[in-house]
Amino acid sequence: MKRWEVRPSTLLLLTAGISLASCASTTLPNGAEQTSLQQSGQGPSAPASLTSQALASKGPSRLRRSDGTSKVASFATYYRVPDNATLAALGQKDFNIVQPDITSDQLSAIQNISYGAVYLAIGELGNNNTYYEGGVAKTGQVIYDAHKNDSPKWFLGVNGNFGAYILNLTNPAVRAFVVQQADALLDRGFDGLFLDTADDAEFFRNADDAGSTSQPYSEGAVSLDAGRPNYPTMRRAYIDTIKALRAGAGNALLVQNGGFDLLLDADNAQDGTQYYVDAVMHEVAVTKSKKPDPINGIPADDTVWPFEPQNYETWEENFKNTRLTNPLQARKDEDFRAARDTVALKYFRDGGVVFQQDFGHPDNYAVQCASYLYAKSVRQNEQKDGWVAAYSDAAFNRVYDYADSTPQIRATPGCANYDKVTAPDFNITFSPPSLNTGVGRSTTATLNIAAISGYTGQVNLSLGTLPAGITASLSQLQITPGPQAQVALTLNVPASAVADTYIISIRAQSQGESMRYDLRLKAWTTTGDSVFVAQAGLSKVLAFDSSASLTSATAPARSLPNASLDQAWNVALDSAGNQYVVNNVAAGKVTRYPSFSLNGAAGAAQISNLSYPTSVAVDTQSRLWVVQSGSTPGGAAVTTPHVGRYDNGSATEAVGFNVDCALGLGFPQMLALDGNTLWLNTNFGLILKYDVTATPTLSGVYSFSGTLNDLGGGTLTVRNGALWISGKNAGVSKVVAVNIAALPAANGPYAVNGDAAVTKTITSGLYDPAGLAFDSLGNLWVVNKTGAAGVAGTNAADPGSLNRFPASSLTAANPIPNLTISLGSRYPVGLAVGKP
């Protein structure tokens, strides 16, 4: 049932709305109190019991923050079941007033950012609508028939405009019935109630003005029974009903539609509704509909006229026309409108939020302009936000927004100062632009908040509804935008979460703009370790998840796009799963990718301007050690080789040392860390040992001329007291294990042969072995390549491979790999294994 706005007669104005419609009662889980727009991801706490006997306490509007700023800058009233396009439009608003018959999924979609308040008529019973009595669904007509002869009376008359019975709210049983309807609605997960027909109390004032309560009263299609309560009694009954709703509604929001005579404490013995409700709707404040008069007795088609621009006008236009035909009525109408404006403004000044709901059509610019400019002028004059304007068709069947400012609209009479623009006061970007993490992990993004067009005010931030189980926090909820304005968003994904892509919504609001920003969060599920391969031939990095479950046909779970790096040479992991990737070019860099983020544009160059870097490793204190080889991949000398340490995410070297080529040590390639010992291999076939306890000091130089005489393309790692090295000997690819404790004493900068300390030699399944790493189960992983990028290798036809030697096989004389995965390029180089 739809309620059309009509012109007031004898100071009577019927408000727009509908009665409680037929719906199924679906119980949704209850959530925690909302302190900002959907901070929790659940609805507000539904009341354990709504009782008209409960005591209500006064309080400030829940739609304002503690600093007095409004949580809402936009709203919509929509009285149909929304399609997908409308649902998307509603989802961009801060507050939505909807019908009870929307589905749970549609309500959840609206509540992603918005509050979702549901319609409830408190003064009337629609005969065809569905109500709940004792948990049983009944039509209004059934309720009427069951109680029409009750004493005290349940009903005091009829509103024939809408087929509704006027309720006797002085009867405690009737107030309890209204509260019961609110209980059923809030149990479904709505954030609040839109209390319509609060204006019905004015019927009784008009009746008192016309005569005695002992006589029937009629006004148009409205009729009141003889023996009814007088206006002061009914007025208090309406206030008491709203107080009862407040008492039982917990933290649910209450929006009162009209009922301005009930509102102010000053007008109601210091106990009006103003501190029991969170907002008041000032309906048809500036613009109104003008339903066409019947032609030849044929009524206007209600499916057509609300959507035609000529059927709307401003009140000023209405007054001007009425003065010509009925000056007395025009004066009454003007006084009536002015009184409502005055009460709304007083309520606003006292801390309330006002929803200015006007009627119009997108093609009627004059109506739009008048509505928009009025609300803007109130905010400017009062220097506060929370007077929020919206307009709709008179049937509330479309979602409209104010047109953007154009020369054409500003040329419309009355619109010269119209300045509604699309561009907001600020802009927000996410860094990284999307997030990836594993279940049971946390991840962080930075919100960069920049001012636009010289905006100097503040921006309020809040979270939308979060996916089930995911929790989040913002480091600040209010900030002044600027070049360095940043807010950290921390997300926690529970171990029970499903691997999926989730949308994390942020509402950002200035005084005049409310914007929604969505961040994509990809959650991954892995078991065991992940294997990362720096694929120089494709200029990318590959990630193979769940190492124990890999097969020869397994594709990478994640990877950087092809050529996203110039020469991806090496990769390392820290304890949090962050990946550090070496880009081996003349002006090289180390790029950090957060855990699980190889598939997104999440990389940030942490260290730049490195000369052909070849390797990176992370020590137990999460410090980065980076090798600058000083030579091209082909071996041409470029500069002095150097190793540097970078602490706490800094791009500035904390400690570093040169590798002295003049001593014949060669150009360093890869490094491995073993506590306070740092190992390097060089293209001269040497292994260098440095003590890095304090100032790095060369403490040993070793050759393995009888075992490995070519280390230029290989790498090394340390496990359980053994130094594992990959390389070649006389063209034969090998991986060897060296007992560190058995190495002979060092001889200063001169090489000492360490062949006697070699305890294991592997040749099976190897060619040009490069990357070398162990997983947490003790399995050995080796990357085969076909030579350095641009340099011919021994197996030019093979695209490179990833091989696993099981831990149980490493006791054999010459272990054999139990897994080989093709890598699709001749030049995979670096390898890291660990938790992503």
C-alpha cells in the first residue's frame, strides 16, 4: 500500500509512507553495538524483549559521533523489493529506509555500508497487511475483527485514504502490540525503525478545534469516532509509544517521520520524543507532488503520474498559485510549513539529525535545485552537518540523486547558485591496491587520504560490514587529508575462513560528501611450505603452495605477471612470509611483496640503485643482507662488489663491506646466513666466510677444486651444521654437502682446499643447478637452469625445472629426486622455501 503526499487542508498534511507489508519473519544473528557505520559486520543488538512497560532513557542521537559530527551524509527511501541495480544504488547510501518484504540477502547487501531501517506505522493498522500477534502472522483485518469490540478500545476511526484503522495508543495493550511488531522486525536484523504516521496525532487536534470529542469527526477520507480521547491525551500517547519503542530497542536506530508536535521537549512538558529518536524525517520540506486531478471521473494512474516531471513543484510555487484562488488557505499552508521548518531547525540545533525528504523527478531541475540548495543553506548557516537531503518520486519506487552542476542546470530559474558536483572533497587510495593473505593471518593496507580543491576539513572513516569471521581496525577514525595523511587498515583472517576473495568496504565522509571505497582481500589456504622460484627467463616469480601435495603437473598457485621485473634473480622469505625479490640489472633493486601477494600489484621497491644485485637473505633479526655482484650476468666487471645490511625495513644501508677483487676473490653471487656467519660463493669458484657479529670480517676462503670448480651459477644454504653448495665440476652438475666443523683452518685471504670436508655429492637429475633450499620437513629443493640469462648452457632444450629430493633419500650415496616440475623457461635462478 502506498501513501501519496497531498496538499494540507485545514492544517492537515498526510505524510508519505506505507503500512507494514506482508513478510516472512527470518531471524538473523545479532551483533554488537554500532559506534560508526557498520563497524562490526553484524546488525545491532536485537532486544531480548520489547515491552511497553520498560523505561526509556534519553540520550543523544546515535547517528552522531561523540564530537557531534553526523555519521550519515546521504539516505534513500525505497518502498519496493530492489533489483540488483537498485540494490547497488542503495548500497552507496549511508542510510536506507526500506520495506519489511526485502530478503535477508538484500538487507545484508544494503548493510555492507548503509544502515537499513524498516518501515513501521505506529498510528494505523492496514487491513491487508501482515502483523504478528503471539508469534502468529495475521492480516490487519483479522486483528481488527478480533479486537474491534475490546474495552478499552483498540480503534478510534478509519483513514479511508489507505484502508487503515486508526489505533488507540492510549490503550496499553495497543502500545504493546505496536512494540511487538517492532520486535519482530528487529529480530530480522534491521538496524532500526522508521516510525511513520506519527503525524496522525494531528487528526485529533483538528477534531478538537472543530468540536467536542463526544461527536464523530470527519475530514476528507479520515473519520474519528465519538468518545475518542482528546488531542492532549493522544499526543502524550504517541510520545509514550515512541518511548516504549526506545526502551526495548537496545541500540537500534529510531527515525520519526514528522510528528513535529510530539518532538521538542520544550513543547511537551520537557518530555517530547527528541531524545528518544535518533533522527526526524522532514518530509516534503521544500518540494511536493501534485497528483493530477481526475479527468472525466477517471482517477490518475498511480503507476504513471509519479514518474512524470510535471507532477512536482516547490512549495513556493504552490503558495503562489494558491494565493490566486484561495488566499486564506495559502496563508494557512505557509504558516503550517513555516512551523514545521522551525521545529525541525530547533531539533537540529539541539543535536538531532534531520532527513529532508523531498519529491521530484530527475528532469525537473528547478525542484531538484530548490531541495538541494535549501539543505545546503541550513548546513552552512548552522555550521554543522547532519541535515541530509534526498528526493524521490512520490511512490518511493525509484532511487534518485541530485544532478551534477552543469551550465544547463544553473541556467534553470532558481538554480544560478547550484553547485552540486561529482568531485568529492577528498580522495583515498589503497597501498597496496589489493591485499592477499593466508587464513589464520593478518595483513595491513595503508589508506592515503588527499584533499581535493583545497578542502581543509576533516574526513571521518568507518568500516562497512565485514565478511563473517574477519575482523578489522583503522588506526584513526578521523583525519585531515593532506600529502602525508595516512591511516592503517589491519585485517585479521581466521583460520576457519574459506579461501576466497572478499570485499572490504570503507566509508569516508566529509561534511558534504560520503564516499565508499572497496579493497579486495584474497585469502589463501595452504598446508606446509610454499616454494618460490625467481624465474629470470620470464622476469617473474612463481609460488608453488602446499609443498607436500605438489605433483609434476602442478601449476603455480601465484605468480607475478611476465616481465613485471627485468631480471628476477633471487628470492628470500622472512618469518612473516614476506617475499624479497632481487632484480638483477645495472640499477637493480630489492622489492618486497607481502605474504601471498605475488599475484597482485603489491610490490614496493624497498632498496634501489643497486649494481647488479644477485642475492638477498634474511637473518634471525629480520634484517636484509644484499649482495651487489659488481658484474653483469655474463661476468663482465662493472664496479666493486659489495654486501650490505638493511635494518627495520630501511632503504639505507646500516652495515656493509666490499669484496676485494684485487685479492683474486672474484665477484660474489649468492649468500647464506648461519647465525653470525655469512657465506658467499663467487664466480672464481670460491666460498667466502665472514664473521658479522660486529664489523663484518673475512674469516675464511675455501675452494673445492676436486669437487666443485665452477660456482658462478650456483648457490648455497646451511642446514644442521652443513654447508650445501650447488655448481659444477669439469662440466658435471653437482650439489655437495660440506661439514662446516671439518673445514681446515683459514689462511687469511688465501684459499684453503675444503674437499676433505665434503660429506655428500648429488648428481642425479641435475643440470646447471642454481637455487637451493630445504623445507621444514628436511626435503632438499633444487632449481635447474640452462645457464645464465643470455649465456648458453649445457641443456639448451630443457626449459628449467624444480626438483625435490626427499629427506629420507639424503642418506643414500647419490639421492634421486622424487618430484620434477617444469618451470617453462631456461633461466630460473633463485629459490626460497617456507611459510608464505
